[in-house]
Amino acid sequence: MLIRLINKLRALRRHVDKFRILFILIFVILFGSIAFSYFEKKEIWDAVYWVIVTVTTVGYGDFYPETTGGRITFVLVALGGIGTIAYVIEQLVSFSTKSALKKLFGTGAVKMKQHTIIVGWNTKAEEAVKELKSVNEGFLVVGSELNHTELDAQEIPHISGDPTKSETLNRCGIGDAKTLMIPLENDSETIMIALATRKLNPGIKIVATCETREHVEMMRGAGIDHIISYAEISGRLLAHSVTEPVVVNFIMDATTSVEGFDLKQIKVGEKTRFADVSLGAGEKVIALYRGDRFVFDFAADVMLEEGDYLVVITSSR
């Protein structure tokens, strides 16, 4: 509590100092303009112009003081204004530099909405990024051991920090995020991240990979919506590649939108006939998903219910 109070007081002091500098600059401009206009018998806007030219050290020389009062005004404006404007410019440059460095090293925060947060950077995360880019989905990568040079080179937004900590997740915009993706190899860390995320955003969709089959139920208990068991999927694909290699080729093509075939879902918003569903060129419905099961045999006049899903396949070549 005491440390938090001290930090808030320091932040408040920094804000007060900024307002104080701004007030001094405004006062110098107003005072200098009125005084120069009075002593030199100039229009007020000419006086404002002279003050701004003076404090910015441009000094065109088209206006200059000829009276004693005007010269005294010049000295006061020069002493009070030049230092103040130099400080303001220094703060602006410092802010711009700090923002650039924070973005470069992922130490800042993002202002994104309805985006996907990807935890960690590995081969699985890299493939996921390719898919998200191909469909123009907003995303960022978060992790404590990221290769900033590699991510910056690929123009991938990233946040550096421990994804099990609320501070890091908040900098990722977890409250406004749509999906959290956890493609890690450590199931325990995956569960910890999911629990921390559910606390901050109960409605977010969490998808994760699972390295050990025994951990699937634990992940469900941690609030993970979609669990991809890496061992099970890879084992099935290996078996099918021996007995049905063409099927494996089809699955690999269908699960990427970068090349080959693209699988996507269409949610039914209201009760309607299947024949009345509008599809794009080259799109074909291959399954109806209703009540946690897939239906493959349905006629054109079948009635679709609100909440049904159509699984559509289309060529992405």
C-alpha cells in the first residue's frame, strides 16, 4: 500500500511539473505579447508573432524593440521563454524516442481491440501468424524470452514480459482481446496463463496445445476452450500417412489458408433454408454442425437453425 501510494504521488508530481511548464510558456507568450504591443505600439497579432519568433530563437529581425520598455520585455521573454520552449521540445523528443524504444523492445502497451494474443514464439506460433496475416486478423506476440530483432524484422507486434503476470497481460490489452492462443510445450505454464487470463477477461476464447494427454482435463478445468493434443493429432496423421496418404495431403492443404484449400465456418444467424444461404465463388458446404455433432447428409430444403454452423471449403490458390 505504501509503495503504491508513493508511486502515485510521483506520477502526480510529474503531471504537475508538466502543467507548470505549460503554464509558464503560456504566461510568457501572453505577457510578452501585451507588453511588446504596449511599448512598441504594434498590433497584438504582430506582438504575438514577435514573441513566438523570439522564444523559438528564429529571430527574423523584421520586428525588434526600439523602446526601453520593449528591450526590457525582450530580455524577460528571452530569459523565460527560450529555456521553457527548449524544455518542451526536449520532452517531445524524449517522448517520441521512448515510444519508439518501447515498441522496438516490446516494453510498452498496445491499444488494440478484438485481437488475438499469441503466447511465446516457436514454429507453431510462426505458422499461426501466417494464417492470421492471410485473413487480416489483428494479433500480437507476448513472451519473456522473445527475439526482438527477428520479430521487428517481420513487423510482428510484440510485448515483452511474463504472460502469467496481470501487468503483462494488461499491456497486451487482454480486456479487449478476442482470443488467447497458447502454443507452448510446457503444459503447466499453459494452465497458469489460462487461469490468469480468465481472471482478467472471463469471456475471452482460449485455445492451446497440449503436449501430454493426461493434462487435457486439467486444461479444461483451467478454462481453455479448445485444446489441441499435439501427440494425438500427430499420431493419427502418421498412421493415416501409411494407410491413406492422400487423406493426409488433403488435411494438410485444407488446414492452411496460405495455399491449397481453405476450410472456414459460417454461423447461421437466423432460421433459414439451406438453399437460401449465400456462398461465394468456389465455396462449397461440406458439413453442417449442430448440437455438437457434424451432419454430412442434408438436402437443399433443410431448415437451418440459429446457432448452426456450416463448414465450407474453398480453393485458396
